[in-house]
Amino acid sequence: MGPALEPLSRAVRRELDDKYRARETGYGNSRQVIRLSANAIRALHRGEREAAAALLDQAEALLREAETALASHPDIRYAGFVGDASKEYAEARLTAAVFAGEPLPLPADIGVDAAPYLNGLGETVGEMRRRLLDKMRSGDLAEAERLLAGMDSICELLADLDYPDAMTGGLRRTTDVARALIERSRADLTNTVVQERLRRQLAGE
């Protein structure tokens, strides 16, 4: 007669069922956080700060719920999807601060670990470029220059953090992308400033 496996089956199923439920909560919430964060960034570009804030409050609640559900399951907590959601949430929070001209919140302020925070900060450069181009089109070159200076500062900080990619979630690549966006933005802004200077000279202003 073989060993009695029913107790083992019950114990294993109980643990795996709990892990599965936690994973489903974490995964589902993470997808919603990413969607809400993207919508918040779109609202920020439209100047709808209150709408963006409401979306980010929803995203924060879902992210906290996911982290609580996965607190006892670190193997899932650090599997990827919660980190991706944290990065997108951080990007949206940081974009809101930059657009408002406010100090950047620290990782602890928004409840995000350092690696997703830094990658979110790097991706904020892309949102700053988009806003810079909008300001150039509207003729607000002073604000465009402020944004470019901020982009430079962010890239310098990220480039100075020389840690293995395994610790930073691929921050080096994010920094390289940000640097390329900054150089394109610098060229675009320089051309626009030169053209505006020539226009003023020709108009006798």
C-alpha cells in the first residue's frame, strides 16, 4: 500500500491556491495601475491637473492593494508586473511634479522602490520632451529651456548611478534613451531660438 497522499495534496493545494489568488490580485491591479497612470499623463498634457490627480489616487490605492496581497509571496512580488506598475505610477507622479514646477517626490513619498522609481524618472524625460515641443510651438521658449535644463539634470543623476543592471532594473538602457531624447530636444530648441532671433532682427524688434 502506498503512502497516504491526501494530507500532502490538501496542504500543497492550500498554499498554491493562496498564492494563485494573490497573483491574480497583483496582476489585475498592476494592469489597472498602468492604464490609470497612462491616462493621468495624458490628462497632464491636456492641463487637466485635477483629473490627473484623481486617476493617480486610484492607481495608488490599487498598487497598495496589490502589494498587500503579495506581501507573503516575494517570489511573485518581484516577478515583474508589480515593478512595471510601480514604474509607470512613479513616472506619472514625477511628471505631475515637473509640470507643476514642484520638487520631485522621493521614492518613499510615493511608496515605490528605488529601481522602478529611477526608471520612471528616466521615462519622465520623454514626457518632458513632449511638453517642451508643445511649449516651442506656442512660443514659450523660456519654459522650453527650463524643461531642457530639468531633463539634463535628471540624465546626469541617472548616469551617475553606476550599479549593476540587475539591481536597477535596466536603468542604463533607460538612461541611454533619455540622453538621446535630450540631444534631439537640444537641437530642436537651438534651431527654434536661432530662427526666433533672426525673425526679431529682420523685424527690427
